[in-house]
Amino acid sequence: MMDDELTLPPGIGPHNDRELELMLAGSKPMAMFSDALHVSEYFPDADFAPHVAAGTIIRVEEIIPRPPFEMRYLFFALPGEEWRIEEALVMCRNLCAGTVIDHDADSARMGELLGYASEDIETFLKH
């Protein structure tokens, strides 16, 4: 779903388009971008590339089958926070395989991994 197709309550989405800025400031431990493979043009590889090359940000990408197409997941994490990517990837694989047991619990955990405040996660889940 496109971002402009839904209206979110205040406090939701404060990281959108600010991921790199927040990560460089040390206030966001991980960023995730995803879309069907070959669909989205917005994967900020170029913005993050100099920081990945310098070792100040870790990059992990994975293509996961989700019939009838494949999903591209792109993660960036601060050094020492790579465990967040590993946990998020397990969740993404389960989503694509259709094996998620509790979507709200997974959404809440993903919000935590991405560095959102607990009150913002609660607001998102209620919405």
C-alpha cells in the first residue's frame, strides 16, 4: 500500500524519509525498506552507500519468495545492532511464508527493533 493511500495518526511514521539522519545521530538503531522485487524505485542504497563503505552502517539485503512474486528487504543497522536485522529477517521470512501466528505481536516487535517509542507502537497498533 502506498504511503499516501492511508492517513496515520500523529506520532506515527516520524522516521519516514529520516532514517539515515536519525541513524547517523545515533537515535535509530535499524532501518528497513521493503517492496515487491522490481516494483519500488525507493530503496535508498545510494544515500547509505558512503556510510556502509566507511563501516559506520551495516547493510543486509535479502530477496524472499512470497508467491506470486518475490519481496526485497533492505536493512541498515548501526554497528553492534546487527542482531536486530537477524531477528527482523526471521519475522520477514515468516510473513512471506504465511506462518505468522500473531501479527500484532510481530508488528510491535518490529517497531521495537526499528527504534520506535512504545507509545508510538501502541498508537500504530490501535490504528
